Amino acid sequence: MDIHVTLRHGPLEVDIDAGSDDDYQSELLDLLEFLEEYEERFSDLEPEPDESETNESGESEEGQASMDAFTGGEVLSEQDQVSNEGDSSVAGGDEAAIESLAKKAEASPEQLREFIDIDPDREEPPFIVPETGEFADTKTRRQFIGSLILLAVWDDCYEEDRMKSSTLKDGLEFSGINSDSMYNMYDLDDAERLFDKTGRGGKATVKLTRPGKREAYKTLRELLNSEI
């Protein structure tokens, strides 16, 4: 007499066919021991009833989820997808901001990137890459030129038009421009017309006026076209 035994354990189904003379019972016991040993692994393969989803074609995705769990494969979660889309959006916004500033300076985005270092995450201040010692003969004038450029970059690429004076000093220092005695910069002829400075000490802030922005783009254009 032939014997047919079907063993179901979660998503696993095993069929055993044996003749009357076969020792199928020992095979069955071995299989049960195997299942008990790997109980935790097989329980991971079986999704909760409310977790089984149906795709657009009407087919259950339970099998795909079980295979991923068994093989250690990763399924991209909705949160990961949103994160990736967000990263793409940020990258696109970064490119658009750089292109916009480059257009105002009548330069290419590549020229601008070589001249200004802009942190993609906008966590670090921008800084001028080339040697800034040739910008002007005096430290005060170099501060003036560097401030015009950096404030324009903050406004166009970081969407921050008014900056703390201390943050501006950091940007100048990163650009190789000494920021000591920076108050003298505001005594230059065009400073009052180009810079809007408020507050004192640690509360001091500064932004570019409209004429200041135009002067910044003009200065940036001249520097990009020079040998500096």
C-alpha cells in the first residue's frame, strides 16, 4: 500500500510519498526536528494576515515578501522612496540656484563652482576657492569684495539674505581673507549704499541692498573673467 503524507508549516508545504515497506516515519521525524530547529527563520517567512498586499494586477505579493525575508533581500520601503525623491528634489534645487547665480554673473555654472565652494547640505558657509590676496591692495577692501560675493551667494543659493556678522566673518576666513577690524569696511565710500547693517557686537547682522546685489554680481563677473 502506498502512503502519501502532506506536512504544512506556515508557508512551507512538504509532500512525502512512501511504500508500505519504506521507513517514512523516520524521515517525517527528521523533518519535524528540522522545522523545530529553524522555527524562527520559517516564522519570518509568514506575513501577518493584514500585511499581505495585492499588486495592480491582482496577484498577491506575499510570495515576494517571503522570498525577500528568506534570502535577506531588501525591499525599498515607501519612506526610503520618499527620501530618495527628496534627495533628487534637493539636488535639482541646488543646480537651479547655481545656474541662476551664474546667469546673473554672466558665467557658466562650471565657472561658478570652481570659484565658490557651496555645501550641498547648506550646513557650512560658502567660501571663495581661488587666492583672494589679489582682490585688492588692502585688507579692508578685500573684506569689502569678499563680503559682496559671499552675501550674494547666501542670498541666491542658501535663501538667506541677512546673515550674522560672525557668520560672515567665518566665510571670509574660510576664503583666506583676514576678518580682523571688519568694522572699518563699513566706513568705505559705497558701504552704506551697498550693505544694510543692523545691531552691534554678537547681535550684528548684515545683508545686501538692491544696489549691493547688482554690485556683487558685477564684481563676481569681473573676477570670473580675470586671471584670478
